[in-house]
Amino acid sequence: MQDLTVSLVQLDIFWENPERNIQHINSLLERQALGEVVILPEMFGSGFSMNVEKVAQPMSGTLLQALRGWAFDHQKLFMGTIAVLEKGVATNRLFAAFPDGKLQWYDKRHLFAMAKEDQFYTAGKERLIIDYLGWKICPLICYDLRFPVFSRNTDAYDLLIYVANWPGKRISAWDALLTARAIENQCYVVAVNRVGVDGNGWEFPGHSQIINPLGERILMAQPKEEIVLGKISAQLLKSTRESLPFLQDRDNFELK
């Protein structure tokens, strides 16, 4: 297990326009040195849209093809969520596209009912743990952040990733909850939020960031579209867990 570099793609998303977003991301990636893991915001190809008929794509769609193409071309692990339609069922699906072509995914468990997401998308059930370069990575999506039981670390992961469309009106909760998740799970947290204004008029301030296992924020993006690069330390993770073995005292319960 070595140190890991991570690229946080804090994107201003073109509303319900996958092809334009693909072209825009292409241009951003060409101008930027990238880490071993590259993370895009929630619904990077469309924005957080409930217009399933317009934005949801099959597994053979252009957005997933683009994500897999970026992973292969840049030889990095790419992550981001896409509105997927399979057999008439839509999901907000996070994909992990590996450089060798392998693909893993997680369907968002906690759907944001206040935006009627639960009326248009179907919730997932299982968490995903990704093994990459010696790191165990748990990717989650936006509203999942408010539910610590689902993210609870049972020594299963080292890095917790959140991708989001988290609006400015509630950004203080974003900052506070991300810090809490890092401390309580003794892990690194990498969080990627979008910027700009979406088709519903919601403003997004970014606040993409990296927090270490001690709850210290070691990187914060500027409130603009940018790709920021950060490094997470295997040694700090190891020493924190050895000197402060809080996870050993966790309560046991079963999630249903």
C-alpha cells in the first residue's frame, strides 16, 4: 500500500446535455496532470435531473463509453455517476472504470425524496468496496452522506469517496458531515461536488475536498470549475489506526 494521488474534477455541468459535457470534460482532462484516481461529480453528464426519459442511458450509452475511454486513454481509475436505464428501471449509478477495462458499480441507496428522486429512480441495496493499488475504496453518492450507519467502517475500507450535487444553501452540512465521516471511520474522505447553477436554478459552490483520518481538511477546491490534485498518505492512515484504535470498540449491529 503506497500513497495515492487523487484528482477531484469540480465540474460546471451543462444541464441535460451529455454530449456537450463529454466534450467539455475531454478538454479539461487534456490540460491537466491527473492522479491515479480521477473523480467526477454526481450525474456528471446531465446534472441532477429527474427527466429520466431524456437523460437516462443504457449501459451501452455514450456517457459510460466516455468514462471507460478516459480510464483507458489516461490509464487511471475513473469514477462518476450516470443515470442508467435497464429494463425500464432507472438508477443513479456510480461507475468505477479501471484502466484495464474492468467495470464495477454501485447504485445510490438513499434517494433524495425532497427532489422526488425516489419517484424516478430505484434505490440500490449493496455497498461497493473497490480494491485498487492496495487501497480499499468505498464510493457513495450525495444524500448517502447524511446516513452514517450505511457508511460505517468495519475495517472494510481505507478511503471513503462522496460524489455530489450538493447546493450552497446546505453546504455547511456538507463540510461538517464529511469531517464526521472521516473521524468516525478512521479513513480518508475525498468529496467531489459540482459548481455553477443547474436547470432548476440551484447554485452549487463546490467545496470539493480531502479530509484525513484525524478529521483535518488537507485540501479544499476554490469556488470555481477546476481539477485539483491531492495526495493521501498510507503511513498516516496506518499510524492513526495503530495509535488510536477506536474501530476496535465499535458497537455491533446488523443493517437491514
